[in-house]
Amino acid sequence: MPQIPRETIDQLRNQVDIADVISQDIQLKKQGKNLMGHCPFHEDATPSFSVNEEKQYFYCFSCHRSGDVFSYLEQAHDLSFMEAVEQVATTAGVDLPRESNGPSGESAPPNTPLYRLHEEASRLYHHVLVNTVAGQPALNYLTKRGLSRELIDQFNLGFAPARGEEDLLVKYFTQKGIDYQLMRDSGLFTEDQTGQLHDRFFDRVIYPIKNANGQPIAFSGRLLAKKATENAPKYLNSPETPIFNKRRTLFNLDQAKKAARKEGHLTLFEGFMDVLIRVHTDR
């Protein structure tokens, strides 16, 4: 039976915030260097359950249960170790590679190529925005809206230029030898009646949408032209894909979740720029 490599489990343990997992069961509040809550393993009138985000470890001062994120799920949800690893990976949106004792070796994680494709697209869009003449109008738009270069870099905002003779992403990924079917499945492209792929986003400011683990999984593009039309709406979003579910994705959650635990609440805004301007003014 295929097994998950030990180094992958270690990386997942370090990559996922234990507090994100535990806070799905109990409320945690900041207290000194740790987060405290009522222990889920016994009657706990006074919060005695401690979570250390730096060490990724939990400990109860009353019943003395302790461990990492995997052992928490094993004890709290009666899971096997491998089931706990699978659940953490699902929560984090991470595909797990497998080891096989047979001659075929490792089986490739099914969604890893999609994550990589979005990461590369995000970097390319950002490069166009901040380093090219084509991106200057979009950069001017963002700075006029009050965004600093630091904030633009932090959120990896980008720009998809107007269509020329060739589509930017189609040309870029084709030259890199990316599989046609993978490109079709990514949601980054549209397909005409001949099967030819075209960039979904063009002449738009690009806002990367990330999962709770900080991985780009989709994009929203704001039309740079002043006038939107029926065929060119003001905002255009990625369709749902194997890695992007609109109902389960919240913009900026990856950066806001730690502050939310500290403050005890989240503030929801209607648009991307509302979030960005709030982050800018809070600095």
C-alpha cells in the first residue's frame, strides 16, 4: 500500500499552523506567548489548554495531554495517524505524494501541477505590473488608489496586458512545455471552437486569490479600461477548479487569521481594494 514519505509529513507539520486546526474545535485567545482555551479532553471550567504556535505544540495543564497537530486530531477525533495526516493536508489544500514499494515508484500528487501553474502565473503578472512599460498604467492606477509599492509586493498584485498578436500566458506556458490538458483544467484560459486556448485575463489589474495556506489558487481581474461592457465586465473571476471553491475561499484569510485570533473577530469587506486600503491604513 502506498505510504506518505516521512519528509513530507515533517514538512506538512511545519507548514500548517496548529492553531488553525484546533480553533475549528475550540475558541483560542491570545495569552502571553501562547493561545489558551478550554480543553476538549476534559471538563474545564478555567481555560487550561495551551497552544504554542512557534513550537506547533499543544499542552493541557490539567489533564496533561500534549502533542503536535497530528496527535491532536488522533486524540480529539479518534483518527489513525495516517487519517490525521490526510485531514491536515486537506485543510491546508496540500496534495500528498505517495511512496510505493512497487516498481512504479512515487505517484504524482494530482493537484500539485495546478498550484505550480497558478504560482508561476502570479509571478508573471506581478513582473509585468512592476517591471514593464505595459504595466505602468495599471501601476499608476493602484498608486493613485492609495496603495504603496510595499503593499503591492506583499499581495503580489499584477497586470494582464491587452491582447497582442499572442496571448501572454498561452505563449509563456507553451514555451515551457506545459501540458495542454493541464492548461485547460487550470481556469486560466478560455477555449475557442477550434480548441485554441486564449488568456482569460487581459487588460486587467490582477488580484491573486490564495487559500488559507497562502497558495495562489485563482485570480480576479479588474478591467483597466474606464468602461465595462456586457462582454467585458468590470471584474472577471477565475471559474471553479479542482483547487478553487468560491464558497470556501476568503480573500486575505491567509494573512488575517493570526490577527483575527488575537482580536477575537474578523472584519469582512465587500471588495479587494477595500481590504487592501484597510491593511494600508492600519500600518
